Amino acid sequence: MTASRSTLIAPIPRPGDHVRLVSPASFPTREQVAETAAVLESWGLVVEIGTHALDRRGYLAGRDEDRLADLDDAFRDPAVRAVIATRGGAGAYRIADDLDFDAVRADPKPLVGFSDITALHLALWRHCGLAGIHGFVAGSRSAAATRRLLMDGEPAILHRDPQAMTVAAEVPGTATGDLVGGNLGTVAHAVGVGLPSLAGAILFLEAERTIGLGQVDRQLTQLIRSGALHGVRGIALGRFPGFEDYTDRGWTLVDVLKDRVGALGVPVLGGIDVGHGADPLSVPLGPLAVLDTAAGTLTVAPAVSSQDADPRLPRAKREGLR
């Protein structure tokens, strides 16, 4: 398999390594931070909490410059081996393109987070090609999935949930490409302000019903009309909780998905159990993925590496060292 670009793969965090909890978007509660820290400590990691992780400013975790400083400090600190977002919410998009990308390239480490943290995943992919993890550590199933991807360096093999409504929007076929994406709204809102090229990629999308079908339509249409989806090799649909029994003037989410992504002429796989809602699974973002609707699987290469090879090497050279 050939990737569309080189990918920056960080080393696996080991027991005894330090990880940093940061709040790039909305603020968490002290209880949420304590619970997340306890899970990470149970994995043998040493947890540090960003200076401004509990700050509050409206719905944000403090001022933009302070949230950015916490992120940059984490990526610059050689003792920190992974950066964990305490939560999503809103605000990561305000600071995403101001990160110290030179520090990221010099000492890559994975970012774990989802929802609004999609803005950071997109920026890190656009500027550095850094692989990360769409996931979090709340809930036993989610925590176990994230641990496997973060500390065991396992590939993700995600099987279609046949009960998920997005299965009805599938388009048969197989596709290979780097997996890019995350929250639909965050991806769409990055058009014109930092969305990386999706040519050669498999696009992963998920959303929850804090929006209606019209907004889903607008977001998908913005991606289509902007040309952002030119060259996309496949679409993987994650969770869309809240839309299961929702109808708007005779249309359901499936109708919108069929009308928009179903017309792209690329394979579409539904029912990937990643996104919002209770105890979702996690998935690497950035590494090479294979989408196969016949098998009902999305297989993604590891987001971290146990190899001693230089993580800045192009994929083909790294794989040649194995």
C-alpha cells in the first residue's frame, strides 16, 4: 500500500513516561480531570496537568493565549510523551494554526482528543503530518480502546455496526488512503481557514444531533462545493447519535448522506462506532487506512511506533527499516 504523503509517527509512551492534560477548547470540571488522571495513572503513566487546564472564560478554558501556551509547553517539553485533551466543546479552532509546529516536528508526540479537538488534529496533519488519536479516556470501553492505540501501538480494526443507521448510506467498494477528519462541523468550518488537502485520503466523519439535517446538508455541501473533497478516496461514517428517530419533512439522516456523499463516486462505509455518545471506540488519525465495505471494516495503521527509526522519515523509508 502506498500513502498519499509521509506521516509523522510519534514513539509509544511507556509506563513511567509523563503525559500532559491540557484544555485547548472548553473547560472541564475538576472531577473530570481527576477521573482522567486516575485512568492514565492506572496505565503506569505520570500525569501532569497544564497550568491553565482548569481556567474559565465564558465557555472557554481561559484566554486563547493561555490555552495555546499550555499546548506549546506540552509539545516543547521533552519529558512529555503524549498530550491529552481534557474535553472538546469550543475554542480549539481559535488557536489551531498558531501552534509551535517546529517543536512538534522536532519531538513528535501524539495528541488524544475528539469533537472540537478535530481542529488541532487537522492543523497538526496539515503542518506536520502528525498522527494522532480521535478518542478519550472516559468510560471503560473508550479507555481500553485508547490505551490499545496509545500504549500498545496496535492498528485499529473497526467493524461495521450493522444496527447503525448510516449503514443504509453505504456505497460498495474498497479504498486505501491516510485517514483524516473527525467532527463533521469542525471539518467543514475549516474550509478556507486551514483544512488540509484531502486528496488521496479516506475522510472520517462523525457528528451528534445538536444540529439538524439542514446543518448536516450545509456542512457536506460546503465541503463539496469548495472542492475540498476532490481526490478523496473513500468516506468512513462514524456515530451520528440523536438522528436515529429524527425526521425533517420526510427526510432522515440517511437521505441527506445518500444525496451528498453518496454522489461522490467513492466507497462509503457506515456504522463505524467512533464519535459522540456513550463509550465509543477510538481511531488513529493520519496513518494509512483500508476501507472495505464487503468485509465491513476500517483498518488503520498504528498512530504510534515502537521503532527506533527517525519518526520524521517518510513512510516508505520507515517501513523499509522493519
